[in-house]
Amino acid sequence: MTDRPNVLVTRPIMDAPMARLQQRCDVTVHENEFGIPRDELLQVIAGRDAIVTMLTEKVDAEFLEAAGTQLKIVANHAVG
């Protein structure tokens, strides 16, 4: 068992932030630049401690419920 947070990144991000995440967390990256289909997303977020989303992922009550009560943070990676 690990004390490292379990993090999902929904699309590839820049190398420097990814490297920092990987130093501190167990990271899974969805490598498709077009993102995760909603039904698949709701399955793969279950049990995660943190989720890094993009602007196109809808974070709503259904999303948060699917993730579970252990979820500590949802961070959006965007500019603007």
C-alpha cells in the first residue's frame, strides 16, 4: 500500500508540471488528446484522490458522486 495520492490527468499536459506530479503521486494519464468519453470518464475517476481535468470535462454532481468521497481535489488545467 502506498501513501502517494492516486491522480488522474484527463489529457497530456506540459512536461514540467507532469514531472512534478509524478515525483509526488501515482499518476495515470489518459493519452488521447481528444479526452475521455463521458461514460468512460465516470468509470475511471472512481477511487481517485485527485483529478486534473481540462476545460472540456464537465465537473458536476454526477462527476463528483462517481469519483467517491475520498476525492480531495479537482483541478482544471487551462489558460485564460
